[in-house]
Amino acid sequence: MLSEESLSSVCKHGKEALVEALGSKVRLLPLRSHINPEKGLVALADRQAAFRRLEGWFLRRGYYDKRVVKAIAIPPAIEGGKLWSYGYATRMCAYKHISPIAAFVAQKRKSSYAKIAMLHEIGHLLCADHDNSLPATIMHANALAYADQALTFSSLSIAQMRYGIE
């Protein structure tokens, strides 16, 4: 799991990327879960249910502000001897409608993965859909496969996010 300093750096760089793409400030609240609520869960439906429980836990503790994106770093899941990186978003276009929460795996050795996963899920919260054009962008459905490249938001994703925050 990323250290507090590394998580802070990931969120800072993520926020800068959002501000650069959108030309406006998006309030980002970095949070940390010390347990992975999905550990041992294989089926996607079970993982999504675990995310919903995590989401409920944060909402019950007063994280209701609809104009603040909550980015929750969760420890990586080890399955089959591999560390998996992935993320979830409350739902498409959650910003201003319901409390927007994005959860992403924060791997210690791959902080670039954490940043991409976080930005990808926040993109969904702000109405950006998958953009599978090449060269790959942050909103590519398999963006982490291109993590060694300098990924940015495409002009399509930026237009979708601007629509989402207006």
C-alpha cells in the first residue's frame, strides 16, 4: 500500500491533471482504507457489492458533499500470485447528483498505476466514458496496460467532463 506521502503525491498530481484538463478546480478529498474490502472475492458482482458497502460506510460517516470527489485508496488484492490494480466509481456522472466516490487500488511499487486508476474513475464520476482510441488515454478501458506511457485525457473525455461539471 502506498505511504501517506506517496498517496498525497498521487492525489496532488491527479488534481493537477484534472485542473489542467478542465481549466477549473475540482475539490478532491483523498481517503484511505487500511483493508481491502474485496480481498478473496473473485466474482465481479461480489466485488461491486463490497464497494457498495465501503461506499455506505463513508456516507454514514458524513462524507455527503456532492461537489467534493472522494478518492479512496485501498490496498492491493493478491490473487494467483499477482497484484491487481483496478478501481470503481459510484456511477457515471455522479458529480453534483449523488456523493461522488472513486475507489482505486494503491500499489506500493506502482504509484503511476494508482494515479491512472484514480483519474480514470474520477473521469467516470465527471461523465467521461471509455475512450478506446489510440494512442491510449486515461479513459481507455485498459489504461493500466499503457501505464508506461504519459497518459492524458483525450479531447473527447475533456468535453464529456466539462459537460459533467456544468
